[in-house]
Amino acid sequence: MSLITVDSVINSLRKIDDPDLHKDLVTLKMVKDVKIDGKKVSLNIELTTPACPLKDKMKNDAIAEIKKDHPELEEIEVNMTSNVTTQDDEKMKEYLPHVKNTIAVASGKGGVGKSTVAVNLAVALAKDGAKVGLLDADFYGPSIPLMLGINERPLMVNKDGKQKIVPLENYGIKIMSIGFLVDNNDPVIWRGSMVSGATKQFMSDVDWDELDYLIFDLPPGTGDIQLTLAQSIPLTGSVIVTTPQDVSLSDASKALKMFRKVNVPVLGIIENMSYFIAPDTGNRYNIFGEGGGQKLADELETVFLGGIPIDMAIREGGDSGKPFVVSYPETEYTKKFIEIGRNLAAQVSIRNSIKNKIEITI
């Protein structure tokens, strides 16, 4: 019978790798607060995101390895906690000092459901326990207020001697949009320089407070707002939304290459309107083609984060101001959004580990 010590428990956990970062839990400094009380062991495993897609597997593997090395144990308690990683960047601290990661959701063309994806993705990450903000950077066609059912105007507060806008909140996320500041039927008639200035103000003059992820819903294309973001702050990365048909894939390819040219990492591709399941027969129809998003990801050497089907309820959720993942939390389609959110969070963790060059401890 082996002696149970803190070191022996930690050594058991050296056999378990984080599947995304490809290093063991001990090397990654994820093992915390190991305690031994007779034949009971308790510990915390601190993940790099609460939206880890393999959280349950890692917990079960940890229990199994400890039990294998110490069969005499009667109770093994493993608590899964999280501390979202970030980049240590001075420019980021200037604009968004309390925001850990910034993610741009973009598309090469309109009509692909980019805002629908951004909204449901933000809410899905929040449902997993992350602190999430959503910035509607589509100044010419702001749709986030309607999609999240918000008709209020934000308040102003004095913070650290500066006037700050307080973002509105709904469904667990903080939200800012030009749509909160103008009348619903008034067009925003601005030149590019005005849009660029407003984009910067929505970063520096909004009291975002502490966020794990700030998602930017960008307008379609490769214009001023995308360039302003890329040049103003170090975006953690971008996500490209496409549909399966060739014309959308071509434009998505251009958007992806634009981000790479301005040194913004592409975290992956999301394919919207991937397929349709007929409610009466259950048959699947690939209305806009099949496998285009995966093929594009392979060709451009990025990650396919997942595909979202066509469903009237997803569209209705945007029109009613109640996102699909809130209205139908137990459906397979909501699980798709949550899966994509977790895949995205994993890519952010991988990107930060590469950027920060995680120190290996022996």
C-alpha cells in the first residue's frame, strides 16, 4: 500500500494532458489546493476557460488516475474551476484594461446570419459561466438591440475622473450599440473617420469592467471598422461566419485573408445555415451545399468551429429579442451553439498559450 501524500497525488495528475494545450495538468500549473484527510483527497483543477469542451473528461481522468495509484482511497473530490487566460499587452491595457480577450465576429458578405451567430455565441459562453460582453460595431446597420430585446438608453457614470457609458445587460451579457444612442428609424450617415472614432470610443469610453471575452459584431466586408480594430488594439483573434454556397465561401476567404494581412489571428470558421431538418419527416436537406465551411478551413489552414442548421426558431429568436439558446435551452441546436462556443474558447486558450509561451515547470 503506497503512502498518500500531496506529491504522490500530483504525480498521478502528471499523466493527464490538457487536450488543447498538449501538456500535462501539473506542468500547466492547473492543479491547485491538494488536501488529504485520511482516506479522502480533494483538489481543484483550474482550467483556462469555464467553457472547456472536455471539462468532464478531464475530471473523470483525474479521478481514475488518482484511484489507480491509490486504490485505498475512499473519496476523491475534484472541483473544476477556471481562470481565463489573456495576453499581457500594454496597448490592450490602454483601451480595455479589464478585458481579457477580444474576438471579432466577421463575414465577407451580408446575409449570412453573422449577428445571429454573434448573439447566440455570446449568450452560450455566458451560460457556461464566462463573463461576456458584446459590442455592436455595425454602425450603419445595428441589429443587436432588436435581437436582444433592449429599448433603453445607457446611463453615464463618473469613474476615475472620467465620464463612462454603462453598457446595458440582458441574458447574462453586457451590450453596447450605436442603436442605443440614436432613434430607431434614423440612419447613421457617417464618413469612415467618424466610424473609426466611434469604434475607439466604444472601447475606451464604455465601462466594460471585468470580462473574459468581449465579442465585436462587425459589419460585413473588409473596411474601416475592421482595420480600425486591427490597428487600435491587439485582437485576440477573429471568427469568420459563412454559409456553404460558393459565393459566400469566396467572400469569407477574402475576409480571412484580410485579417491575416493585418496580423490578426483567425481562430476559426463557423458555417451558418449548414443544413435543414424537415420537421415532418426528419429528413436532412443541404439547401446551400455541403461541407463548404470545413473545406475552406482545410484550404486556409484554420479550424472549423462547427456548423449551425437552418431553423425558423433561430430566426424568430432574433426578431423577438429572445435568443434561441435562451428560448430552447435543451435542444440539439442549442447544444450546437454551446459546442461552437466551447471550441472557440479552446482556440483562445491555445492562442494565448502560444503568445505567452507558457513556462514549463519540472
